[in-house]
Amino acid sequence: MEAAPLPLLPKDASSVSPEDFRRYGHRLIDWLADYQQGLAARPVMAKTKPGEVRAALRSAPPEEPEDFGAVVADLDRIVLPGLTLWQHPRFFGYFPANALPAGILADLVSTGLGVIGLSWQSSPAVTEVEEVVTDWLRQMLGLSSAWSGVIQDTASTSTLVALICARERATHYALARGGLQGEKRTPRVYVSAHAHSSVDKGALLAGFGRENLRLIPFDGEYAMRADALAETVAADVANGDKPCAIVATVGTTATTAVDPVAAIAEVAKRHGVWLHVDAAMAGSAMILPECRWMWAGVEGADSLVINAHKWLGAPFDCSLYYVRDPEHLMRVMSTNPSFLQSSVDGEVKNLRDWGIPLGRRFRALKLWFAIREQGVSGLQRRLRRDIANARHLAKLVAAAPGWRVVAPVNLQTVCVRHEPEGLSGEALDQHTTRWVEAVNRSGAAYLTPAVVDGLWLARVSIGALATEEEDIAAVWAAMREAAEAAKQT
């Protein structure tokens, strides 16, 4: 990635010329293109020791401008070795966090434009492109026109907004009175034990309190039991409590389990409880008609979240929050200081009233760019490839002695465990974490472990842009080699 040195930035940053900016920009685009092209040759996981990156950086800021080439050189020398490479074709950890090249360029444009969407009038295109692109995705997902969408930063924020909206509907807008502490009935929130941690955090931040979070039992496929939910809600109602919200998950974090949305929606409707559907990662798969069985009944929900910055391919952060009652959302979230009011407010959307932040950057550009550059068919082909690769790996694992696929392979995640004869309990856990760490430390691939049914397993989350069948073969070989070596220690 070496290139000729670039000149110093002018001391007066305001006098950077378009030609200077063009040179710096070309240099960084070339650097990023080289990075993408060379990903497969790099180790997937950073081998950096704690504090190593910090020690390589200056302890005080430079008094004078530095040569821009030195800045780029430090990306190679300091930053890259300290990164775990989420875009690597053999990154199988956590979840896909794709960054389609078109989306990367859109983020550059968004930052370069430097506009902030405080209101429609502050930059009309920020609002109206977002209106259009969220509706495009609604259509791609097969959702009805009853849904209205807005882009938040992450699913954590989207879920928090949903829980606040649920709280206010259940309490008839207690925020305008004394808040939850003024309520006589105890508020309750219902989630599966396999729900994402952001649901717990959102419930706490929304003021419900940990004791009011009900963990509903799950079935043999790790999905929420609708019968257990119905019994718990009915018991709380009989006890004089106030059920406020149910969160159903389509594609749980550990195993991509699918909660029965239709049955859960029936319980929510019966008791007038807000139903939020967390489809943060798996929601992208709903652009495939053959996957929509996973959220059958979703039209009975009040809100849902899909992270386009995961499997769909938009660069982080781009979380789409959909609601069926936008008027309620705006009543809960609205703010209208005099300096933001304009003569057209009655004719337009002011997206500051659709979430927590006042300002917003032009996030819609990266989804707009990506959908236009890929087309729906291009996005669908890649997701189908990843699902096929996951099923292929699951077959390899299931056919190998001593190996087991622990959970149904609904999407692109395969949960596996190596179970040598004679190992169980803590000894099996130690074996699992040992061989997973060995794979990661080798740099050949990256996996994340998780605890399911009280035992550790390895999650192989497939979905990087460049991952093909040969990468599946490579990670499977690395897993077997590491497990065999761990068995001997």
C-alpha cells in the first residue's frame, strides 16, 4: 500500500484546496481498495495485546501539521494490525456486518456533504430520500402499506424506542404526568430467554426495572413458547399487574431461533399489549419470499426492527424501525423548539419526532446507493448463497463422527459442538472453548462461542460479502484440526 508522500496539509485547514482534497481522497480510496483486495491474505483476528495500540500512539496531540502520508502509513503500521477483520471471507463471528462498496461511497458522500437533518427544512433531501428508501425496503420485505419506516442507528435504539412507545400506550401517556412511578399497576415486559441483550437493556432504560421483565420459557428449538406466554400474561392480569410489551424474536442471537409470531400476536391482541418484533439480523432474509414463513403473523405486530447494516449489506449504522401507528410514535418522541419550526411543518415529516436524537446524518444514502447498485435480485442471490453454504456446512458437521449440529439451521448460522467420547460438563466446555480459541488465534478463521442449554458451542455465522464454498471448506478443516489438537491436551 506504499505510495509517494503527500504534501503537508495547509496550516489553515479552511484553505485546503479542492485539488488537495482530491489527492488525499484518491489516496485513501486506493488504500481502501487495496485493503479489500488483500483481505484474504491477512489473519482474520487481531493478535494485538492489551494496550499495544495505545502505546504506539502519541500521548499528546501534535502541535504542528503532519505529512498526510505519515497518517496513512500509521493506518498500516498501527491500526490494521489491531483490527479483527469483519469483512474477511473467513470471518464467521457474531453476525455479518457487510459494507457493500456502494454503501461505503455513500457514507463518504454523506460525510462530505456535512448536512444535518434537524428538520425537513434543514435539508429536505435527507428526509425525503429516507422516506422513499424505507418504503422500498418495506416492499422488498413483503410488508403491507400499513407500515411506516425510519432509520435509527442500531437495533438497541429501535428496541428502546419501541419499549418507550409501549410504555406510553399502556399508561395512557404517563410521561405527561408522573411517569411510571405514578402508576398504581406494576408494568410488565415479556421476552424469551433467548432474546437479545439489548431488549433487557432497553427495558431497564425505559424504566421498567429488572424485576418486571418476564423471561418466557422456550421450546426444543429455542423459540418462545406461546402457551407459556399466554399463561404468564393471564396470571399477571389476574394479579392486577399491567402487561405493557411483548418482544418476539425472529432469528435469536445464539441460534437464530424463530419465535412463533402469529401465536404471540394473538396473545398480544387478546390483552391489548404492544408487540415488537426483533428481526435485526434475520429480517434481511425476508427479501426472500421463501423465508417469510419465519415471521408469519408480523402484520399483527406494532413495531419491528431490521438492521440493514448486518446481512443486507449497508455499512454500519443503518437500523430500520417500522411502526403501524406513526402518530403515536410522534406523540411520544416529538420535540418542537421555536428555532426548528417552519411554515411547511404541517405538510412534511420531521424525523426528529421519530426517534431519540434531534439531529440525524444522511444515513439513507448508503441504503439508496446499495439497493440501486445491487438491485433486489443481486441482494437476493447473495443471501441465497449464504443460506446454501450454511446448509452445506451443517451436512458436513452432521456426517462427521463426534460432531453435532446443536440447533436448527434456519438461516446462515450453524451452531456446532465437538463431543469426544467421555467428555461432558465442564470438561466438554473447556474442550470447546480451547479449540474455538485455537481457530481464532491461528488467524485462519474467526468464530464466536455461545452458551446454549448450559454448555458452550461454536457459532459459525456465514455471510461476509466474499465468503464462498471454498471458505466453508477451509473453516471446517480448521475446526477439525483444532478440535483434534485440543482433544490431545
